[in-house]
Amino acid sequence: MSGPAGRLAVWDWPGGEPATLLLHGVGNYGRYWDAFADAVAGRLRLTAPDARGHGDSARPDDGYAAADFVADALAVLDAYGVERALVVGHSMGGYHATMLAAAHPRRLHGLVIVDAGPEALPEGAARARRLSLERPASFADRGEAEAYVRRTSPGYSDGVYEDRLRWLFREEDGRLVWRSSQHALRRIFAGSSDRSGSWERASGIAVPTLVVRGTRSPVLAADVAQRLIGTIAGAGLVELDAGHNVPLDRPAELADAVVAFARRLSQTRA
């Protein structure tokens, strides 16, 4: 589809209502949600774009502020004829989902923030920056790329690595290169240090909200998660035995939590 900055690659899985928009984290891709979508198994209608600068979406020279990603999310909802959606965002996508909820509450049935918050632990923030900005530019072959991914992100199933190899890279001139743009990542991180107003923005969220935290997360601290659900009126918290990448570590448990939240929203509206 066409977005505000050009092509937006969008992936969708048919299912029941409410329509659910999935926003991925920095350096990832819409198909990051594959295992989660498999676990949802048609209980929700899912839509997951490749964020600008990522995957097969456009790579503009400029336009990597959070407001630009929010504009893309709204464009996806409009293109798919979705007036109101359940929005699920992980990491960077969680920050964008929060901004979307604060600025356009009438477009959301509810909000699920997955391992993201107004403050990030220094360890996790430094790791994300290092893996995004200091990564090798390319790999000689699939084996070399797989060794790098397994070494830098250990502990996942073979299926997760297979999925990541398929969607993180593309072939160019006989080598494997990243689908995400290094220029885009630099611009995103250049703006990520300014989270001024994040707590104030969270306090103004007026849509039903669920926060999901990985108990082994190096990004979202337990006390920050508690403060966040205390700041967003009526927010709930689910903690799963996972690291930062909850959708990869615990896709079935996350799917069940999101579907249960969606069912509660439907009952409230009925």
C-alpha cells in the first residue's frame, strides 16, 4: 500500500474482531509477529506493517520521528477500512502505539504495550543501540548470517531463527544484507534520547490498556511497569517468563493474554 512516505509493506492474517494492528520494534519487520499470529490462530484479525525504513517498506531520507510512524499506522488503518483497532506495540512499536493512543484515542478500542515504557534500563538501551548501529553491513552467506544472529540473540527455537533469517535479510550482489536501513536506524536512535513528556503523555491515555512485561527484560524494569500501570487509568499488567522479545519467547502466552484482553473489551462494549 501507499503510505505518507511511500510504499508500506503490510502483512495480514484473517480472523475475528476486533481488528488488531501490530507494531514491531526497531530493526525488525512485520513478520516478526509470525509466531504470535500462529498462536492467535484466527481469534483476531491481525495486520502488521513493516515500519518505514524496515523490511520492504520505503526508506525515506527523512521522517523518522515518532509522529511519522504514527502517521503510517493511521494510514494502514484507513487503507484497511478500520475505524477503531486494538493496537499492540512491542519495544519501539510500543512507544509509537502509546503516542497513537494519546493523540488519536477514537481510533483505538484498546492498547497493549509489550515491554516498552517511558524509561528504558541502560543495559537494554545500550544493547539495542549496539546491535543496530554496530552490526556488520553484510554476510557472505546464510551460514555466516545465522551464526551472527544466534550469537547476538541466543536462546530461541530453531523456528524463530529460521523466521529471522528469512525476514531480516535479502540477497544483494551475492551477499546477504539487512532489510532495515542503517540510515533509518541512525535517525531513529538520534531521536530516541528525547522522551520528554512521556510520563505526562501516558497519564493522558484514555483507552483501555494492558502492559505486558518480560520478567527477564533488560529494557522494562518491574518498578517502571508498576508506575506505568499506575499512571494510565485502569491499566492492567501481565508478566511473562521472557526477555525483551516477549513475542518470540512466549508467543502462545502473549496471544492468550491479548485475546483475553480483546474479549474483555468486547464484553465492556456490549
